[in-house]
Amino acid sequence: MDYSKLPSREIERLARNIHPGAWAIEPERPLSTLLGSCVAVCLYDPMARVGGLNHFMLPNIRRGSNDDVDTLLSGSYAMESLLNALLMKGAKKIRLQAKAFGGGTIINTTGDSLSIGLRNANFTREWLDREGIPLKASDFLGPWSRKVLFLPNTGDAFSRRMVTNMATSDVIAREEKAYADTLLQQQKPIANKVELF
């Protein structure tokens, strides 16, 4: 099916939704995600016609009691996972192109959390630059949430800025918190932790 000829509302209806901390590669089916302070990166190899999208909440892993949770939500993990999966599907790193979106400030908070969107956007630019992957298009920062649609077989990406009202910010905050909470609940305490050296 040629999704690129469909109206954006139809593409959105047919898309596979990617939640915070997740990534996906689809041969044809569109991918979508809803962003607040998070960032989504679309990676695409135009010659192999393979692409994928991730959605991360934090730029880097924090060391502490929730290492597993932090790893799953981090940009480092999301970028490496998506890159490695694309390489396994036949993509070549030298041909990869990126489009990235998000990093908005949509929830009124105080302290360091105000800079999460900015840190996510900066991390994305730095990671892509370090890996030699050109950032072909981006829409970062601002007081908006964003709906992102990505067509993996063509590399086309669409970002719709949404005026953030209380209802939208509540939905995004709930989704991000719910995802982080499910990861915390999945952790089981390890009685006898063995450290190898």
C-alpha cells in the first residue's frame, strides 16, 4: 500500500503508535508518536528503503537504584537500539539520514525539569553529529506538544504542532508517567546480587 498518497488523518489512523521508551522498525506501516518534552528520531536508509522511529524521555542514563528503567527511557539506549536494528535489516550507517522532533516545554514545573526538552534536543544533535548521521529536518523546543508521523519505506516525516492546553499536557504527562511506573513495577528485587570482576 502506498501510504504517502493518503491524507494525513488516514495515515495517523493506520499508524503503529510508539510509546515513551520504545522504538520500532516497520517495512511499510506508518509509525506515530505523541511528544511533549520527549524526542523522537526517525532514521532512514534511502537506498535500502528501511526506517524506524524511537521515543525517549531522558538524554542519558542516570546511575542509581532504577538503572534498568533509566536505560530503557534514555536517549543513549533508544538511539543505539534503533541504529543496531536498522543495520540488522540491511541499512548502512554511511547512508542513514535523520529527522527529529520534540523537546517541548509543555508542563509548568520548577527546577531542573524545565531543561529536559532542551537537554533531549541537544543530546540528539550531539549523538547524530558524533555518529556522522546528517539531520535532514528537525522541529525542536517551544511551548508545543507534537504529533509525529513517519513513513519508514519513504523516509517522509510529518510533525504537527499542537497548542498545549491542560488536557493535552495531562494526557502526555499521564502517558509518560504510566510508562515509567510500569517499568518500575516490572523490576524484581535481586536478593543476592553478584558482581563479576
